Amino acid sequence: MSSSEGMLKAILAKYYYFADQVRRELLTSIVRHFFRYSQVLTYHRVTSHRLDGDPMSVSLNDFRNHIQYLREGGYNIISMDELSNKLRTCSLSSRDVVITFDDGYEDNYIELLPLIQELSVPVTLFTNTAYFNKIAFFEWNQNLDQKARFISQESLQKISSASLVTIGGHAHSHKALKKSIDNSYEVLENLRLLKLLDIKPAYFAYPYGRKLDVCKSAIKLVSKHYRLAFSNMPGVICRFSNMYFLPRYNITNSNFYKIFK
């Protein structure tokens, strides 16, 4: 890498971590215009249950429509391993999209798995390990008629064996990895418990994933154990991106088409 490329990489890594929304959007526009890039999408749940008041879920039909829209628009939905290889070989494409799911819910196994098998869509599931088969505790979940339940160990083992599914780490108890948290425990216990289920994750997503939720020491720790790591800060990925704070677009019921307009 030349000195100018190294400087550009440092600038991009700094701004994607520290920049406010306006500067981040400007930087994203520059990357889109001048460089090869790819995009990663963050979902949480795809479900047939009633979604009133649930910003973290999309319906089965909406997800199916998202996949159809991407394919008809000439996008390639690639696996996380493919993205990693393309980053390593500097062969990213603006037509490549990676789909991820955060937290690890039981309906990822019950409802999502049959759908991605029907559609032949690779996905990565970033999973907590402290709440197997328990009702989700998030604020957005408390007023729903059908509360979300975290995935069970049995379901996680089954879904991990599917060829279209990659399992990644997401910290043990879904705590933001700030300086006040025992980050070593959160990251390493999550990794240990996944390995006990014969899952060897190579990718990580920070809980909550905003810049105020992740301290630099946590990023350094994650870099020692994972190939790539992801934030929930919006933006595109290029060859100069920080491999351990990669941006993703968080998908809600209303914003998918705005990203690809």
C-alpha cells in the first residue's frame, strides 16, 4: 500500500468512527463515486407475526420483496466469506450486498431459515449467548402481542449446519462494549459458548453498534479473535475501510428502498 493510500485508509477509518451523520453521508457519497464498494444490511427479525409497533422486524412478504428487488436490480447477494475474500483481494463490487441478522431470535430458525432456503439467500446471524430460549428484554419488545424469544441452543446448532447460514459473535449478554463494561468477558464468553456448540465464528457485530457504544479497547480485543467486525453505523464498505468497525445499514419496515434509490 502506498503512503497516499495509507493516509486515505486512516482518514476513512477515523471519519467512519467519529463523524456525525452529515459528514458520514458526505464521505459515503465520495466512496460511492470514486471507489469499488459493497453494502451490508442489518435485519433483526423476519416474521409472520403482527408487527404493529415493532421497528426491528419485517414481514416475510416484505423480506421476500426486498430480495426480489435486489435481484431484479442486478445486485448479487453474497455470503460473509465472499465479502471477506473480496476485501482481501480488493475485488469489491457495488452490486454486492451482504445480509445479516443481529441478536439471534428463535424465529430466525423457525421462519427465516425455510425462507432463505427457498430463495437461496446466504445470511449471517450475529448471536448473543446469555439468553438462550428466553423472552427478549429489549424495550421495543415489551408492548408487542407476540414477544420475541431468543434462539435456543438446539435451534442454533441446527441452523448453523445450514449451508446458507454463517454464525457470528455478538457479545455474551448484548451489552454495549463501553469502557465501563468487562469487554473481555463479553467477547470471550460469547466466543467460548459458541465454540462449545461446535460453531467457530470468524465475524463479529458490536451490540447496538453506534460509535458511543464501542470503545477502542473493545475494537482492539475483537480484532485479535475475528476476521471482520461490524458496527451499526450506516455507510458502504471499500478497501480502505476499518476491518473492525465496518458500517452496515440497519433495515426497518420503512427504509429499505431509500438505501437503494
